[in-house]
Amino acid sequence: MKKIKLAVMVSGRGSNLQAIIDYVERGDLPAEIALVVSNRANAQAVERARRHGITSIVFERSDYPSRLARDLAMTAAIEDHGVDLVVMAGYDQLVADELLVRFAGQIINIHPSLLPAFAGGLHAQADAWEYGVKLAGCTVHFVTPGPADGGQIILQKAIPVLEEDTAETLAQRILAEEHKLLPEGIRLFAEGRLELNGRRVRIKPVGSDNLYSARELLV
Ligand code: GRF
């Protein structure tokens, strides 16, 4: 199968980036990471990319006259690398609609909650724990203009909240699931198996006839 080219957008620790790197290096994903994009120079994720010989570019907000100018520069860099899928893996800012429209149907995110619950925030796991939910989890979804984390849901994984959980242990167990769910979302995209129908994403069976890509159906 042809490998797709990924751009991975990061801001911090980069454990989800590391999971993708590990899948790619093991030959478990039909993908290559063409580019890592960070909005923070000191992100541990940038160091992970460097260690694995992956090109990374830092787009600090302070180097540009506006957030839009920064996001347009980011869009151009991703385009220049011939990217098929943009993966937000712990990117901690909203991005300009221009970037989302340019990569409509080709940009996904991992969020550490069962959406639409606990959308938007940076502490979804702790919010869920404090709220007292009995089921928590993570979601891989398309990123669209509009409310944060409001794009079409591709995959979700639920885990029980245990009596002995703290916000931290719950977050750790959700993270372990993220490291499997995000690569699985990338695989489904790479295999051309995601079909968008309004808010719903149909996962086509293996070997089905892939007449339309997600992007083609959106426009
Ligand atoms: C993850 O929990 C992800 O779901 C959220 O930000 C966190 C990033 O962690 N969007 P890491 O940088 O991948 O370790």
C-alpha cells in the first residue's frame, strides 16, 4: 500500500507523536512523518522529532505580526511538504479557519475525553474525574471550523473510572489508550476507509470500493 505523508502538530511532551513514530518505525502504519510542526521551540516533542531524524519547524507566535500570519506560514509549510494528513497530537492552541479549510477532511485531532463531553479545555481528564463520570476515554475526530473539538468523530475508546482513580491515574490510563487510538485513526485514513456523511463518519470495511475520499465528500 502507498504510504501517506503526515504532518504532526505538537506543543509539548509529544507522547502521541512518539506513538506515531514507533508505529511508523515498526512498519505498522502505511505512513511517513514528513514534518513536525510546533508552536513552542522548547517542546519535548521537537526533541523527539530531532532524535528520529524528522524535519521539524517551530512557528512561535512572537515571530509573526499576528496569529493569522503565523497560521498561514504553517499552512504553507505543510503544503510544501506534500502532506496527505495533518495530525494534531497535543497541539494546544486553536488554529485559524484558513488552515482548517485548506485541509478540510485531511486534519484530525486526539482529545482526551468522550466527546462531546468535556470539549475545548486543556484538562478534560481532570474535568471528567471531578465531574464524577463513570466512563471516560478519548476521541479521534476531524478538525473543522467552529467550536473546539466539534468536528466529526472518527473513533472513540471508553474506559471505566475506577474507585481508586485519581485525576492523574485516570489521565495516565486514557493516555495509554490515546497511543493506540490515534495511530488507528491514521491507519483508517491511509486505507481510504473514512467516509463522511454530515456529522457521521462511516468506517468502510477492508477491501471496499473507495470511490470517494473524505476530502472529496466535504467539498
Ligand atoms: C493528550 O492528552 C492529547 O489528547 C491532548 O493533549 C495531550 C498531549 O499529550 N490533546 P502528548 O504531548 O502527546 O504527550
